[in-house]
Amino acid sequence: MPRAALQYRCVECGYRAIKPLGRCPSCGSWESFREEALAKTGSKPPPPQPGALIPLGQVLEDGEARFSSRMAEFDRVIGGGFVPGAVLLLGGEPGVGKSTLLLQIAQRILEQGRRVVYLAGEESPGQIRLRARRLGIAGGLELLRETRLESVLAILEASPPEFLVVDSIQTLETDAAVGSLAAVRDATAALTRFAKQHRATTVLVGHVTKEGFVAGPKVIEHVVDATLYLETAGQFRVLRSSKNRFGPVGELGVFRMEEQGLVEVPNPSAAFLAERPVGVPGSVVALSLLGERALALEVQALAARTPFPAPRRVAQGLDARRVDVVLAVLERRLELPLGNLDIYVNLAGGLRVFDPGLDLAVGLAVYSAVVGRPLPPNVAAVGEVGLAGELRSVEGLERRLREGERAGFSRLVHPPKHKSLREVVDLFL
């Protein structure tokens, strides 16, 4: 009889070779190759079954309505509610509140009469029970304490839930090492197939790297329908979407961590401006746009004489390159002396926003800090600053202006009402 041939596969990334290698050329791991049997020599694989071509006009539209998480801030980020069969990937730092948030959402979905399964890969059922008691969550949630992927799929296939939480995807065991690139990729692909086949909305919790990205191969973010990040911003928790097939990208939801769990912040502008100092040089309110949501945020600037040969330029929460451009415009076009000053620019509240519409507020804040004169407290600004010192229009200007009026600012500075940074500086400073 023909003998089975052997090949070697890296358990970390799945790279195959005809002989064991000391170091994997794909992922760089050492001593990671293991034997695996190939099909017997001479045997032929079964011919693939051809798929059928389907005219687009004959495809039935998926008309099933979304269902709500009953948390308005979460629904805003995912596009209005959960889509049946969608797969979402939720990442965040340890302790930021991912499990707490999903446990709260699971309870709200249970209250709608839907069956929910919570796959606990990291915590014991007793630990989850303790958290549920603290959050005031009653029974009814079904827990699954299993990490072997084949066993998990067998249990779920026998009785598919309508909503599934996997906490976390890095704990599932496959033929590859637990938490390895290959294991995370295979587990994500298998659970995505299950979700699409049984129309089970699935949320996968993902660990993050020190750079802040979900740990594992980048392909898992291509496989899922939406990628969300839960981050800390001062005393708040901010939920962002970096990918969403069923809604806007870059949308933002704001929560506050309290004893009873994550509590929604329905008016983030008021929350972020609650501690804003009034009548202080270097403080300017900017009208920003994050996804579909407009926010009023405080930009702060401080100028101090430098003891170093080269002055420092520090930007927190803002795009440092855009801040450098605005500083260059101030020095060149408005003749503001900055050569012997350290400049510190901060977006108060702990948010990270890379929006060109904050250029005008940055310019006004720095100018105000250098000359030592504050802006009127009822002024809010929005606009992109060009290299000639001109003000340019930005996306969603009408929404920004409406948010400024709602937040109580009676003097809104924006293009095309104002033409240049020089004109605005002469008007207020």
C-alpha cells in the first residue's frame, strides 16, 4: 500500500515546509515545526463541487430588522442596532470594561426574549456570577465554559443561540498553540461561518497589543463585519468603530464607569466641557466631528520660555503634524515669535481626535497663550488652516454649528464667514 507522506507545519502561523526548520521564515518563531501526515501517495482528492452563478436580480434582500442593545450609545456606534448574523470584534486594554459592557448588553438582549450564550474562556462561571450580581443582572444567561474549538462548535450547532459572546477569541484551542496567529485566525473563521449559517449575532472579545491594535493576524479584522475599540479617556470610556459594514466608520459612544457598570453619557459635549476654565488664556472650544456625531471639545495651549537650544513642541490628543503646520503658519503668516518658546497643546478630556477642523482652535489657543489674552467665553471655533493662513471648510460643518448652538455658544467662528486666521485673531485677540 502507498505510504503516507509527511510534511512539517509551524504551529504559530501555519507555514508549511518539507523538513523541520529551526526558525520559521514567516513568523520568526523558533522550534515551532511539527509533523503532520499528507494524503496517501497516489490518492486523489475528491473533485470540488462547482458553485452556481446567481444573477444579482434574483438574490433576495435580507429584510430582517436590526435589534437593539437597549444602550443608545452602543447602538449609535454599530449603526443603529445588531444585524442578525453579524460578527463584531471588540478590543480594548485589560480592565477597560469589555466584559462588563457585554454582560450588560447580554442582559438587555435577554429581556427582549432572545436566547444568549456567553462563552467564558478567561473567567470561571463563579466569577461571572459575582460580576452579574454587582451589576444587578438576574439569571437566564447561559454560560459555556469550554475552550476547545471543536467542542464549542458542536455545542453551538446542537442548539444555536441568537446572540453569542466569545470572551475571548485568544483563549480558544485549535491544532495550533493557544493564542497563536494561526489559532486566532482559524477560530475567527470558524465562528464567522457558524454565525452566518445560523444567523447568530456574535461578538468576539480580542486582546490588544501594546500599540493598541487587536492581537492576532490582520486578516481577522477583514473577516468580521465590524471592529470596535473600547478606550479610556480620562474618567470616561469611549467606544469607537474602526470598521463597520452596516454603519458609519469612526462613530463614537461615551460611557462612564460606575459601581453599577458602564453608564451612558447622553451629552458628551457638556461632560467634556464641565471642568473648562473660563477667562484663561490658551483655552478655546473646538467643534469636532467624530463619525456622525459632533462634539464641543476644549483645546488648551501653554507657551513657556525654553531652557533648551531647540524649543519643544508637545501635542496630546491631536495630530502632532497638523499642530506643527499651524505653528508654522502662526510664525510665518502672523509673525508670532515662537522660536524661543516651548509650546504644549492638549485636547482636554483624554480623547484622541485627528480632525483638520480643529486647526483654527489650535491656532487661536496658541496665539492666546503667547500674548496672554483669553478669548470671550461664548466663542467656539471650527475650520482647517491652510499654509497661506486661509480658513478652509470642513466636513459636516452644519452639524458642528448646530452642536455649538446647542452647547450654548453664541459666537461661532467658521469659514466661509471668516476668511483667514489673521482676521479671526484681529477680531478676538
